[in-house]
Amino acid sequence: MRRFDKPLTEDIVVVRGAGDIATGVIQKFVRAGMRVVAIETAKPTTVRRTVALSEAVYDGAASVEDLRACLVESADRFEEVWRDGGIPILIDPACEQLRAIAPDGVIDAILAKRNLGLHSGVAPIVVALGPGFQAPVDAHAVIETMRGHALGRVYFTGGALPNTGIPGVIGGRGAERVLRAPADGVVSHARRIGDRVSAGEVVFAVGGVEVRAAFDGILRGLIHEGLTVASGLKCGDIDPRSDTDCNTISDKARSVGGAALEAYLALRARLR
């Protein structure tokens, strides 16, 4: 078992995923001084793209608040990106390069609501976000991601609340906040993230089938244009609040990110 007798600033932490919640996690670990690597898929389906470092996969680089991410082809470029104050993002959804990276910690922030191959043996410290994991078998700690009183709770034994399939209520709106693909096909945009939309207005289309807003609000999220998606996939998110901010990390992401850092530090202390 690896012991932690080195400075925290020498720790390497791999975050699986770079979506909006994962970006909140990444910020906490970067601010704590650790060297962070994000792992993504070749075609991320992030909805809240303006606050997600996963956009670097499409654009080569992405910035959110004080974070700057850079897409890299291999671990050979990690040190270069870290020296420049950035976060390397590697396309490696199967984590095939994890053994070569030999991280001190792995944070599963995919939020797939199920375990996609994670177990507590992949690194000395493993933390998983949301349902689908049981501590200490799948991860050494699990973080609650459901909105409500338990949001951000750290479980060192057991797991998070089960997935209800119903989005949390914001501004009195729940399931109707989420816009899903009405068919299989290619996504085309009619509006942009940050736009104010009205009930009945076309927001985007999939395979030529239009998707309209269910109520007045701010378009907080919209999946990348040109992606081929399956029917039912979450593709958009409307916020009924008039003061919503589409360009800064959300309260939920900050809460979950802080909890992930708390869990990591608590587990690290046990290994000193």
C-alpha cells in the first residue's frame, strides 16, 4: 500500500470526466495544489458546456473561471501543461493509460448513475460521485450528488441515494427543465446557451424533429451541435430563474467538488 510521506503538491489525481460537475471537482483539487488530469471520451455529451472543461476535446482548449484545460495526445505532455498552470485532458474512456500514469487518486465524476468499471484497487485513493457505487468495494468513498439535505455528504461505507430518474426541482420546475432527444439523429441548434427562451419556442432539433421549451426561462445547457444522439438522451436544460449564471460553476458542482476533496484528504491522512 502506498504511503503518503510527500507534499500534497506532488500528488497526481485523475478525474474521470470533465463535465460541469467534474469541472467543479477539478477546481477544488487544483486550488489545493495537486496535479490534476482529466480523462474524457472522444465525443463528450456534456449539456452545460459553458462551464465544462470537456469542451477542450472539441476545441483543443477550454477555460472555466480560473481553470484552463488543454487536450493532449499522451501522458508525455502532462508536465508541460502543469508547468503552464493548465489541466491536461486525455481521451481514454477505458482508462487504458491509468497504470502508466500511476495516480495517487482517482475521482470518478462521470455521473453515469452506474459503475463503468471502477474498483477501489485502481489507485491508493478512489472516490466516486453519485449512485452506482458502494464504499469501500467500488471506491474508498462515495459522494452524494442528489439535491437536498444530503448533497455533498461523504459515505465511507455504503453508497449514495438511488437514482430516481427525476431531475431536482429548481425554481419550481423539475422534469420539464430537461430537454431530451425526440428521435435518433444529428443535433442542430436553434438557440444558444444563455439565451432567454419562451414557452413553445424551438430550442434545437434532432434528425429534423424540433424540440421546444416547455416554459419561459434561460437556456442553461445545450449539447454540442453535430453530435449523433439516441432518442431520449438529455440534450438541453432550461432554468426558470431569471438570474441564473451560465458562465460560472454551479452551487451543486462546488458542493460536490468540495466533498470530493474532503474525502480525498481524509483518506490520504489515513495513509500517512
